[in-house]
Amino acid sequence: MKDLVELLVKALVDRPDDVQISQVQGERAVVLEVRVAPDDVGKVIGKQGRIIHALRVVAKAAAAREGKRVVLEVLS
């Protein structure tokens, strides 16, 4: 799941080397913190939050296969 989100986010941003994803594993939930360069935050969020919403949908689908929940947060 982390690798999938990392692949998608790196394809969106101008500086893919600055993308860092940390994963906090819980019993039934996973928190993914996506850190990107400050000027790439808008590209990850998208107009009216459409891109981050789509990323969250994909992450939730991947997590559901493992029987977990996922929270995706974008940090700069």
C-alpha cells in the first residue's frame, strides 16, 4: 500500500526525489504521511481536492484487501 501511494505521488510531482512517505501501523488502521516539496503540495491536492481524494480512494481499496483502514495525510 505504501509503495502504491509512493509510486502515484512521485508521478504527480516535479521533484520526485523529495517525496517521503512514513507509515504508522496500528492494529486495524494505517496512517500514511506523505511529505512533498512545498511547491508540489498543490499538485498532490489538486483542484478542489480531487487528486488527493482519488489517492485516498485507491489507498482505501488497497487497504480493504488487507482488512485494514487507511488515513492519507499530505504534509509539506
